[in-house]
Amino acid sequence: MNVTQIIKIARREFLARVRSRAFILMTIMVPAFMAAYMFVLPLLFSTTGTETLRVAVLDTGTDLADALADRLAEIDRPRIDVTERTLVPDDSDETRAPYSDAVRRETIDGYLVLVEDPVIVARARYYARETGNPPMLRALERAVESTILDRLLVDTGVDVAQVRALLRSDLGTTTISAEGEEEGGFEAAFFSTFALAMLLYMAVIINGQGMALAIVEEKSSRLIEVILGAVTATEFMTGKILGVLGSGLTQLAVWVGVALFGLVFVLPTLSVGAEIAGVDLASILSIELLVYFSILFTLGYFFYSILFATVAATCTSTEELSQALFAAMLPLIVALFATFYVLANPSTLATRVLSLLPPFTPLVMLARINVLPPPLWEVWLGIMLLVLGILVTGWLSAKIFRYALLMHGKRPTLPELLGVMRAS
Amino acid sequence: MSTPAVALRCQALVKRFADTIAVDHLDLTVPTGTIFGLLGPNGSGKTSAIRTMLGIYVPDAGSVEVLGSSDPMAVRHRIGYLPEERGLYAKMKVIDQLAFLASIRGLDQKEATRRAGAWLERVGLADSAQSPTGELSKGMQQKVQFASAVIHDPDLVVLDEPFTGLDPVNTRLLKELILEQRKRGATVLLSTHLMEQVEALCESICLIDHGRAVLSGVLADIKASYGRNTIDLEYRGTAGALASVPGVRRCEDTGQEARRELEPDADAQAVIRSLLDRVEIQAVRLDHPHIEEIYLEKVGHRETAPDTTHAATA
């Protein structure tokens, strides 16, 4: 292996990648979508929230209309304007007809009908144009529930304020690790693990596919032999992968830079954004996590690039490639789903084994570190095994590379490839 | 750096693929400073032989010695290889492309760019230097590819079918460029179907078939070994008048010119006399066989070589 040759191949590949339209587009689009997801969607939601919902309260005799109106007035998203409280004889169609008409004419947005219930005192039904907004329905439901609960509790002599406080409290969580205790780990861990996993996943898919496509094009355009006269197959493959790694890291740097800029400078200026994102910055971005992420990202990227390059070398057309690439992507997809399992079960045997298998280590180990830091030796064993995996995969694929690169018109069969791997 | 007398030598070289043997105990010696023709029908193993000799394929048996080294990859920067299967990066600018190919052949970036510019000038593509390569015609791309193979002044230039797709003007240019390489002191290994180019350029040849050498040596010696066994004739007369002349083994007749190859023990003078009786002769010459005729005699019997005769008469 000649390092200068590798650098020359890597340099060309890097420039070709970075200048490609797909790269530029994705580098811009991903932060744009993230920004849209984090800022624009909440803004959209919050505008529906600032609209006032005009609701009539109809009581068929529960005597809860006033209490419910008070509860409804406490809701601030969406703000609810109780247009009237009326005692009605029943909840039949005829009784409700004028109110339904009002909803159709849009003079009100909806109405609640309170009906007596033998077991739970009262039930309510909401009639409205729009009944598909879960946060709003949940707010209404809570108001109705607490109104009825208040009534139930009056007779039992329990302190109403106490019960309400109980209902509002969440289960607090504190993560205990070797380093100490950290409050409220799970949500932050879930969010950041998923974000980091997606980053790795997308970077591999975008850049790896680009490289794989380039290799197949070089094969089908017969360029490969021109290069192989001067560069060995191994140098060629290594250079390609390093070039792609470089472009992937560049892309990641841009994304991380934009994300940091957004979190530090833009987020605080948008009160809704901060509230919706709802995650404490410090709890996501510990230095330790960033270090492990960088290591696992680079190694994982390396591993999958080798896999993609090898698969590409055995394909003779872009059609073949798209099928074959799916096979190479499968472990990555499995790993992505496995992270959900790992988040819920961070210390089971299955999790520990998964995190030590090279194809899964980058995502699964990262999830473990993030949720429930495993013993240091396990982390480094995983990293060492991943490095070993890269070396073995690289060594095998170099053989396949040399064999398959000059094959045109026909794909090597699996037995052929196994034969190549066995031969020295 | 000492210059060995032999630029490229392989002995008993074998390259097998799954169920076929592409190179079968091939012996080949290319003297330094010559233009050497590697001939053979399609599928005869020329390209496989070249790839094996250059270290792109690992040989299954036998030895290779290139520019004094047994490892072709160790001397790869002194080799310029133009493969038969050749392409270019369609989106790369012509000048960047040539500079890149020059750089992986061992030139530093600055020198690679300088020479790329000079070579584009030389092959008449200076105006296209900044265009994407994909916009060039096939012939223009061929010239870029040739330039990329010799841009680093290699000691051994290996050209696999360099003439395919070139018009007469560019064919002549390429011929000049090949001769320039030899003048510079380089050794050229030329694989081609075009027998007239072999006749015009090559000092020595090796004809391979089924991966084996069936004929090799200095072209003039090979021809001499056949003796002056061919009568070259310009004549006027009725078509068919020259049919079945005794002592003639094989005959090629266009109606105005004819070449007839004699039986090994035929009396040339007697045959010429009998020809004089049949037609009005304008010119007659007793000649060595053309390389094309030798080629056809050696491998032309094969039914699987229709392209060969086509290429040979092209």
C-alpha cells in the first residue's frame, strides 16, 4: 500500500463528493428540515393554540356547568371562551339542534354536553367541527375529569388541592451511574440518542450510496482499469473510503455547527421553540458523549463504507446496485430499530451482546452510553471489536475488490466470492 | 538506473479463471526500445496476458519481469498503460482529469497540471481544457486517454487496441505519437487487430491464440522464414482467368490486383509464366507474405474469429 496513491484517490473522491449536487443539497436540506421540525412546526401549533376556542356548555342537570366553565377558563392552549352555560332538558338531537347549527354557522366552535351518570356522577360529550386535535381534546378531557373528581371528593372529605397536586405530578427520574447521579435522564437520552443515531444513519446512507454509485459508474464506464494500471485495488478502495469519510465528516461538521448555532443563538430567542424542544442543552451535550459519538461515528462510518464499497464492486449496473445496497443497509436499519429496544432495556444480556457486534456497535453502544453508561471496559471492548471488524472486513473486501472490479456484464456469485475470500 | 536489454519478459505465464484458461504457459520477450506487436483474435487472451504481466491480475504460475523487476507494481510509475476498456470521469474537467491521471502515475500535482496542459496542446484539445470530459467526442476522449498513458514519460508503454474509434487523421496522429515514444527511448507493447499498423510500426511480434504463443520473433525474420512465396500481381483480363493455376495454394483476387501464395515446393518462375499466358500483366513482384496473411494462416481457420478477418481487411 502506497500512502501517496491513497491520498490522491481520496482527494479526488472527496472533491467529487463535496462538489456533487446531492451532497450540497443534503447538507443544506437536513438542517433546514430539522429547523422546520424544531421551530416552524411548534410555531404552527402555537398559532392554532393562540386562537380562542368558543365552546358552549350544556348541562342536562348535573349542576357542574359552572365548575366546568371555571376549569375550561384555566386552559391556556388553546384558550377557551365559554360562550354560554345553559340548562337543557336532555341531550336528544332536537335539543342539540340549535347548537349544532351554531357550530355549522361557525358562531361557536363546539359544545360540551354534561349528562348524569349513575356510577361516576357525570359524563361529557364534545360536539365540534374539529375533533381530531389530540392536545386540545386532552385539555378538554382533563377539565371535565377534574370537575367531576372535585365533585366526587367533596363528599369524602379529602383535600381537593392535595389530590390535584398529585394528579399533576410526574414520576421524576434520576440516572445513577459510576460518575454520580443525574436528574431526568430518560427523555434527554432518548432525544439525543435518536438524533445522533439518525445523524450517523443519514450520513452513511447519503455518502455511502454516493460512493457506491461512483464505483459502479467507474466500472461501467471502464474507467477502473485506467486507474488500476497505476493504483492497486486496495489503495483504490482505501482512498475511496477515506475520501467519502472526509466528505461525511465535513457534512457532519456543517450539521453540528448549524445545530449548535441554532441551539445557542436562535433557540433562546424563540420562547416556543425552547418550550417545545423541552430538552436541557447541558444534559444532551456532555463532552464525554461527544467524544464517544465522534469515535463511534467515525468507526461506524468506516465500517459501512467498506461494506458499501465492496457491494458496489460486485455490481455491474446501477439497477443491480440499488438491490444489493439494501442488503448492506439492513444491519444499519436493524441497529436503528435495536436502539429503541436498548433505550428501554439498557442492561439486558441481549443489549450487551448487540453492543459488542461490530455492525451494531456504533448505534447500540452509543445508546447504552447515553442511557445507562456501561462499564468502561465494555465500551472499549466494543470499540476494539469494531476496529477489528473494520480490519477483517477491509481485508476480505480488498480481495473481492480486486476480483470483482474488472468483471463486466456478470455479477460474481456468492460461492465465487467465498472462493476468492479463501484464496490468498 | 541501468536499462536492461529486455523491457518485459514472461515465462510460462499462466492465468486461469473459474473454468477457462486465459493465459496458457505464455513466453514473451520484449526487447528494450522496440515497438512490439501483441496480436491475436478476439478472446485469444491478449488483454488477460497484459493484465497479468502488469500485475492487475495475480498470475497462477510462471514469472514476469518488467523493467528489471519481478513485481510490476514496484515499477508501476515507469509503466504507461492504456487499457482496451477505458473510460474517463464524465463530469471532471478535461485538464483536471488528465492532471489527476498524471498524478496517480507518480507526478506531483504541479508538474501533473503543467504536463496536462502541454499534452492537451499537443493533441489539439487545448480549447477543451475547461470543458467537462463528457462533452468531448469519443475520438477526443481517446486522445486524452492516450495522453494520460504517456504523460509521465514511462519507460514501458502498453497500448491495448489504441486505434479503435479513431478517424484517419487521428490514426495518423496516434501513429506519430507512438513513434515519438520509441524515439524518446521507451519500449512500446502494442496490442492491435490492425495489421497495417503492425506492419508499419512493429519490429517484433507475438501472435497468441487460446492463451498460447503460436508465433513470435522479429517481424522481418518471420517474413523471411516464409521466403518470397507470394506473387503480387497487377493485371488486366477477364475475371476468373486466374482460377486454378497449378502450384498456387491460396489466392486473393480483386479483379485488377491479385496476390497468390505458392505451394511450398512450387516453382515461382513457372507459375509466373503460366500467369502470363492467361492475362495481360501490368506489374508482377515476388514478395514475402504480409503479416495479415501469416496471421490468417495461423489463426484464420478458426470459425470463431469473424472479427479477425474483418479487422484485418479494415
